[in-house]
Amino acid sequence: MADGGVLFSSDSEVYFGLNPVGTIIWEALPTADTVEGLCRKLSDRFKDVAPEVLAKDVRNFLRDLLASGLVVAADGGSASAPDAGRTP
């Protein structure tokens, strides 16, 4: 969708609205091995955003997805951990 998208968890019956940036992050998830790798990929797209701001926003987004049961951390870790390893 041009102005975002919607995720739905059939397990928890949760709908999660995505704005255009959230949709870009969601679409990039399968191509990154770590949260840091995801941020590096996104930094190419969002050159005008400071890396630390981008990392904070991505971690917040991933934490929301985890809390809603829409993703799981591949290593059992948390997207909010400073050194979170693999991407959910």
C-alpha cells in the first residue's frame, strides 16, 4: 500500500498498522542477519537520518513487533538489547 500496510497475526488475532517507513523496515527484515545489519541496509535508504536515531527507531519498531507476537527473535534475544544479535 502506498501509505503503509497492515500485519495480522492469526495466532493472537492482532492487527498492526505500518506507516511507509515501517513497511520498508518490514520488507528489509528477511535480508538482514542482525539488527545492526538491518540498520546498515536502511541507512543507505535514509541517508539524512543519524545512525543512532535510525538504530533507536528500528529497535523500537522491532520491540513493538515482538510484543505483538508478529516476529520472534531468531536467537531468543530482545530487539531492545544494546547488542541484540540476530534480527527477529
